[in-house]
Amino acid sequence: MRALGQPHQQFTSVSNKGIDYESPSYRLYEKAKKFGIWNPLDIDLTQDKRDFESLSDSEKKMIIRLVSYFAAGEESVTLDLVPLLSAMGRLNHLEDEMYLTTFLFEEAKHTEFFTRWIDEIGIRNDLDELHGENYKKIFYDELPKAMDRLFDDCSPEAIVNASTTYNMIVEGTLAESGYYGFRRALKERNLMPGLLKGIDYINRDEGRHIGFGIYLISRYITEDPKIYDVCMNRMNELLPIAIGVTTELMPDDEPFGISTKEISDYAIKQFNARVSQIQKAKEQSRNELVKETIRAFETI
């Protein structure tokens, strides 16, 4: 591993190793180049503004809060991803770092999309006042703390702790639950087609992000089974806070007919799905993991 401030000793691209074009991370890099090139400016939000104005006060409150969660959340993950990218570079994991460059680009674009939606709808206020205690605990505190640790500590434990926070909880549990909330509220009623189109693009991008996180964590588990406990301990530590985020989201009068319990139950379902995906690594060899991951990435 190259320490911060130390010179490079060799470059993979011109060594006898070269780029591993068959690695799962490189496969995701290729996917991102093909499917991640969409432009928020191309999405028409004209109908969204009209639809928003037609909503009840309670419905507006839910949509604004959910958008504020996503806008700040996407900004947070954009700001906080660099330490992981840096860590992969210092570990000389070139294919991981190549993919993460597209990952960062996509997170920045997601931030742009939600910020533009706020501007186009005309609700430019200090929306951070809508962020509850649990939301702030994860996005203002736990996420940057876990990621920034990687500047000084590139150990498997630190990387898995960071990826679990980012990929399994923030993206794999909370963001997935947010997409569900948007679709339940808007798709069935043919409302806000621009917002839903952006959500579909973002959801596709983040399917690759979550896939990378599952592969990264699982890879470390196949190398050292004790890393499984690092991941599970972190997931269980953050689950109550994540469920708290879902309870802060919903007004008591159930706008769009959606209850707090429905969103919380969906979050738990997503959490359990991530646990099941990580558990498989305990029984796999590195070669088995790579083969299964490549098959899984075909559908992302």
C-alpha cells in the first residue's frame, strides 16, 4: 500500500499485470460508461410544477421533505466518496478506482437533478430544517466519519465499515425506500413525470453502486471471515437510526394513502435483502464470488 504523500513505485497499466478486463469492478465501469450518461438538463419538469401546485398541503409537505432528503443525501455521498476512491488508489486496486470515478460522477449528477427540481418547482428555502435527528445522525455524522477514516486507515475493517454505511444503509436501505415512496405517491396517479424519470435513472445508477458495495464487502469476507462481523455489527448499529429516518419522513395524516409503517416495513425488507446478499460470502471462495458477481452484474 502506498502511504499518503509517498511516491508511486509502479503503474499497473504498464506492468506485466495490466488492467483486469474481466474483473467485476471493470465490468461495472463498462456498464457505467454505457448506461450512466444521462443529463438532468434533458428532463422536462414543466408538468411537475403544475402537478405539485395541485397537491394538498400534506402531500406537498411529504414530497418536499423527501426531495430534501435526497438532495442533501446525494450531496453528502458526493462529498464523502473521495476517501474510498483514494483508499482504492493507495491499495493499487486500479479497477475499483476506475469504477469509482464513474460512481462519483453519477453522485454529482444526482445532486444536480434534485437541486434543479427544487429550483424549477420554486421552493428554494432552507430545506435542511426538514431534516430530523435520525437523518442528521446518518448523513451529517456517521457517513462522513466512516468515510474520512479511510484517509488514515485503509484496513479491511475500515473499508468494510465505510462501505456498509454508504452502500448497504444509505443506498441499499434508505435510498431504495425513498424510491419506493416516490413511486407509490406519484406513479399510480400519473404525477410529476420528470421527477419519476430522474428517479428511474438514479435508481439504475445506484443499482451499480450497491452491487459494487456488495462485491467489495463480500471480497473482504472471502479473504477473512471475521470481516463478516464487522459488516453485520455496523448494519445492526445503524438499522434503528435508518428506521428512525423513515418515521421522520411521513406526516401523521398519511398523504397519498402511505403510512409510516409501510415505508418502515419496506426499509426493513431492503435491509434484510442486503444481509442475505452479504451472508452468501461466508460460504464462497474468491473465484466463486467473482463468477456469481459477474452473473449478477449482467442484470444491473
